[in-house]
Amino acid sequence: FRTPAARQIAFINTAHVITHYCLLILATAVLGMVTNAPADFGHDYGPILALGTGMFVLYGLGALPMGWLSQRLGRKPLVAAFFLGGGTGMVLAGLANSPLLLGLALALMGAFAAIYHPVGTAMLVEAAGERVGRTVGVNGVFGNLGVALAPVLTALITARLGWQWAFLLPGLFSLLVGLLWLREPMFDALKAAGPRAAFPTIPPEVVRRAIIVLMATAATSGLVFNAYTLVLPKLMQERLANSPSLLPVVGLLAFLVTLCGGLTQFTVGRLIDRHTLKAVFMPLAIILAPCLALLAFAQGFLVLPLAALVAAAVFGQVTVSETLTARYIAPPLRVQLYSIRFTVGFLGAAAASPLV
């Protein structure tokens, strides 16, 4: 953390953890809410989980204007809004005592979480310099850490302190990080790097192909990524630990599965710097559908290795897509393209919640 670039990467990595963590609190907290707060929210898993639909809609659509907003407001204020606004949304969700209030608080969380991917990823690849693949891979591990920690910590907090604290504690943490970010001096990685080699001229037809691949991958993997991470705690509960007293075990199993995805992103990030993107991407794409089909019917402990393979494929593809954008899109246009890509991808998130 000695240099401004390293500190910026650390804050962006922390924001990635918070982004994926906050989006998945409800998926595990709902398992405690149906037993501990039936008077407020009802007895059924599905309707409570569906309260997160607005969160995912705003998370997806909210990414679209971020390129425009970053040009007018600056990236630092937007990242501050991410930490402080998202933290406030989590605190309000923890204080909610009706489905309407919870749905509104979750929607607020989704609106501010939309800031991270287009703005944060662009800041990350600029601060990374020449080591884009490795830095994006490490950043993916942090995002996956949020995915992995959400079920295990939410399950533990819900079992010990109640579902409300499962929202309140990460909300307070996000507010604290936001205050620390406000104290950090302004830093522009592109200006600080001085004169760099000009961005290579890429034939327009190649750029068009890259964008088509990006958008097609975003549309399909967005739905799969969000549906899979949402359904994972319920899947672990149904197939391996169906007693209410085993809620922490459900969280631990989901954590172990998503940890495999995180390790894959780190490995993929290193491979990307040594091999072509296609050589890394294709094996991940090929194994995904067969593993999902087997997982639909698997029972017992066979679920764990299959779920780990799915996590590896889904999360590894994310790292490839982010590096593809950094390599084929010139720096001035990256925030805009990240905005469009994440809007297309996370519209799948809006479909995932009611679908699950």
C-alpha cells in the first residue's frame, strides 16, 4: 500500500468483495427469516427471495449511465457513493420490518452496487499497468471472496444474532470503508504513469468481433452466474443439510464451493498473461453445460465436486471477459463499454431472482 496505485487497487478489490457480498445476503438470510420472522415476511422461501428482484434490476440497469456519470462527476465521488450509499441500503434492510420496506432497501443497495463494475473495473485495469491479466485475476478472487463469504457469514450471523444483523454488520463495514476512501487523495493512474506506448491500432472488424463475443457471453453468463450464486445455499440445504439447525453447515458448504471459483479466477488471470484468451476461455465454456445438467440431478456428496466445477467455469469466464475489454477497447472508451457490458450481463440477474 506504499503507492497511490496500490492503495487504489486495494480499495477497488474491497469494493468488489462488498458488491458480491451485499447482493447475496438475502439468499441465505431468507432461510432464517422463514423460521424466525414468519409474522413479518411469511413462511415461504420463494416470495421472500423475490423481494430481491428490484435490487438486481437496478444493479443491471444502473450500470448503463455510469460511463456518462463518470465523465461529469468523476470516478472518486462515484466510488464514495458506492461505499456510503450501499452501506446505507444494507443498514436500512436490517431495520426493515415489512416486505415493502425490505424490497425498497434492497433496491437501494442494487442501485449503488451498480457503480462498482463499470467504474471500478476501469480504474483497476488502468492502475494495473502492464500486468492486466494478473491484476484482474486477483480482483476476481476478491469478488469471489464476497460470493463465498456471503453464505457462510450470513448463516453464522443469522444463527447467532438474527437475520437483521446479517445486513447491519456489512452495512456498517461499507460505511467505514467509504469514510476511509474519502480521506484518500485523488489519483489518476493514466496521468501518474506518464507517457505510455500508444494503444495499438486494432482493425475495426476485430474490435466488432470482440464486442459481439463480449455481449453474447455477458447475456448468457450473467443469468447463469446470478442464478447459480443465488440458488447455491438452497441447493446445499436440499441435497446435503436439510435440518434448520444445520444452517451454518449450509453456509460453509457454499463457501467451499465458491472458493474453488475464486482460486480458478486467480489461475485464469495468470494464464491470460501467458496464453491466448481463446485458449483459456474455451475449456471453461465447454464444461459448464454438462456440469450444470449433472448437478440438476445429483444427490449427496457428488453435489460438491460438480458445484465446484460449475463455480470454476462461471467465475473463470468473468476474468476472461474483463481482460478482453481491457485488451481490445481503448482507455477513453472502457468505462462506457464496461457500463454496456455489465448492463447486458446483469439483466440476467433480474431474471435470476424470480426464476430461482
